Amino acid sequence: MPADGPALDANAASLRAPAAALHQYEMLAAFAELAILSEDIDRLLQEACDYVRRAVGADLVLLYRQGVGGGSVEVRAVAGGDPALVGAQVRRRDDASLESRLLRDGEPVIVPDAWAEPRLETRALLRRFDQRGLALIPLRDGAGTPMLGMLHISTRTPRDFAGELAFLRIYASLVAASMARIEALRRRRDEQAARERSEWQLRLVLEGIPQLVWSAERGAQWRWMGPQWTEVTGRDPAASLGRGWLEAIHPDDAAAVEEAWQLADARGIFEVDCRIWHQHDGAYRWYQGRALPIVPDHGERSWVGTFTDVEDLRALEARQAVLVAELQHRTRNLLAVVEGIALQTLEATESPEAFEASFHDRLEALARAQQLLSRAEGETLTLRHLLETERAALGTADEDALITLDGPDVLLPSTMVQTLALLIHELATNSRKHGVIARGAGRIAITWRVTGDGGARVLDLAWHETGDLPAPACDARRGFGRELIERALPFQLGASSEYRIVAGAVTCRLQLPLGGTPA
């Protein structure tokens, strides 16, 4: 019986070998089924380690991914070891090591006893994990394909994996092919997501900007337009292709558009101002068209451009031109008034000092009127507001008691404000020198009313100053105030005036046409 022992062991081994191979290929088939369906790279790598460990009865399996440049590898999955190893990097230090040879040449490394192999860079690591039998299998999807990494398969006891090398090569090739498939799928999805994001951003820009965006070929042949064109013009996109878009251009501007296209090639830019039909307004609006050429590597020059709505801008520019003209007109009038004040003041005064004081006061009255006009732009200026401003400028302690105002709210035309302000100033100046304001006793009553209606409305304004006033001195000269009342007002405003000075009273009464100014 003892003589039969070795023969029985050999027979048992021969029986176990087919069973082990069958088990390995069953595991390979199971992994292949999973790999075909998997889209999760991390799960795939972990399952790859688990399946091969069970297939060959290994104690430890690590899956390394090759780093950029091939100078290091990173642990991506672990079976039979500490999961904390995932993410650890192992840097190559010895180009003559067996690991470096594998990563360089793509050939497997079989080491029956790693502790006895000095060419292994990871020998110290294997001793720490008590691993001796070792197989390092490259991960590549066939000859000539890129190296993706390698499988580390090891056992605690010495073991020669040479007999299982064919299985391990097939298995590693399947793992590599699955990795490449999932990563290619991920790249396609990333690229698709990037394209969709780019298209979404482009669509957001094209649909969000207020300009009408378009592209065209030579000869004003449109081949594409943004949705704004249809929204604004109401024209069907297909009907606007080619030269159909020109139907939305105002007939009077068609020649200018055609000329701009004829000049575009030579100038390198298309520029034109034209009117485009606007369906929401039911009218044409002004647009500024601009386009620049795009010359592809191969093909004919095309144009990308926009039409920008400038209707409001043109209206603003027109209003600005009117305002500038009005400002120039007012400035000329103001200079003429200042010149007249200067000449009249110079004629009526006897010394430079008296001229300076009178001229200064009159300029201040003129400045107050200008300030009221500037503040009242777009608003309303009433006669009461003007009178209160001039009364406050006197700076007297009892101005409210000395000077009373009585009349309805009356809106003043801007052409009347300046002259009325100077009139009130002259009457107040005369009172400050000789009358009620100078004496601090008496009364000044300013009253007004409006007669007539529509375009025939007339402002009846009266200054009535009473008190212990002397009779007027005989003076052949006519002062600035009298010139203003008796000559300037009738000439400038079409007013009728009456001015009297007697002992105890100064009376000035004006009747000024208001025209259509509302009350």
C-alpha cells in the first residue's frame, strides 16, 4: 500500500487541475458578464480584484493605474487587504526593477518567492504584508495598445503562477478592455455634455441679446437668423433666407442696404442704418446694421452680423439737438439782456462804484431767474414762486409784513420769467432806496388775476406801494426800471403797462398775454 502513495497524489493532482481551470473560466465568464454591463469604473476595478482573487485562490490582489508619464502607479482597488490602500501612490525609483520592466515592455512578471528576488522594488512592501508568491500582469487590451496599469496577485506562501499565466493574461485583457470601454463612454458623455452646455450657452446668448443676429453669404444671401428676427418682424424664418429678409426693410432704405453690401468686401465691414418693420409697433423702426467677414480654412467668405435697434437713440439725439439749439438761443438772448443791463445801468449811474453795485444787483436778479428756469425744466413754475423768490432775496426782517402776495396759481411761460424777475427786482430796488422797504413802514401789495380764456388769457399784475413817501424829484433821465416797464415789456412780451409815482404811492400795473399756458 505505501508504494502506491505517490501515484495516488499524482492522480489527485491531475484531477484537481481541470477542476481549477474550470473554476477559473467560470469566474472569467461571470466577470465578463458584469464587465459588459458595467458603467462604473470604480466598481468594475473592485470587482476585477475580487473575481481574480477567488479564481486563483490568492491572498492579496491590488489593481494599479499607471500615472501620467509612467513614473508612478496608483492603487485603485484592493481585495484581501486594507481598503485604505486605495489612492496610495508608488513611485518608480529603479528603472532596472522588474516592475519597471513590466510597465516598459508590457510583459508579465512571475516571481515564485518574492523575498528571494532582489530586483523587486516592492519587496519590502511584500514582506510587510507577508506575501511571497507574486504575479504582476499588465493591463492592456492586446498587443500595441496603451498600458493602463497592472494587476498585483500574491500569496502568503511561495507560489509559481506560470501555469495560470494564460488565464491571467486573458483576464487582464478583459479588465483592460472594459476599462477602456467605460472611459471612452465617459469621455463621450463628457464631450456630449460639454457640447450641450456650449450649445445651451450659445443659445442663451443668441436668444438673450437684444440685437437681431444673422449670418450671410456674398450678395446679402442670408443662411441663418436668430429668433429675435422672427419675433421683431413677424416674418417666417424660411421666407427670410436668401434675400427674403430684404422684404422687411423700408423701401426708401433698400438702396442704402444694397450699396452697403457692394462696399462690404472692399471695406471689410458691412455698415448701414435702415428701417426694419416692427410687428409689435406696427411701424418701421431704425436699426444699425453691422457685420464682419469670417474666412474659414477652406471655403468662401461668409458674414456674421447684427441689427441693433437705434430708434430711441435717434429720437434722443434729435431731442438733444433741439435742446442745444434752445440753449444757444437762450444764451444769445441772455447775453443781449446782460449787455442791455450794462448799458442802461452805465447811463443811469454817476460813478463806477454806483455802477458796480447796481449792475451786481441786477445780475443777481437775472441769475435767480435763470436758476428758477433750470430747476423748472420738465416741471411747472408759478408766478407766486417767482415773487416769493424775489421777496426772500431782499433779506429784510419783516418782508412778509411789508410785502403781501395775493393771486391764484398761474403757470408762467419760460419766455416771461426772466423779464418779470428783472421787473420785480427794479421795483423792489426803488423801494429799498426811496420807499417802504427803506423806511420800514408802509405796505407793498402785489396782486394778480387772470382774465379771458383759451388763447386769449391775460395776466393782470399790479404793484401797489403806499406809505409816507415823498413826491418824486424832477429828473429828466429815465432809469432802467422805467425803460423795462415802458419799452422792454411791450416789445418782448406784448404787454401793456402803466407806471405812476405820486406822493404817498407807487403804482405799476401790467397786462401780459399768457396765450395757451394752462392756469
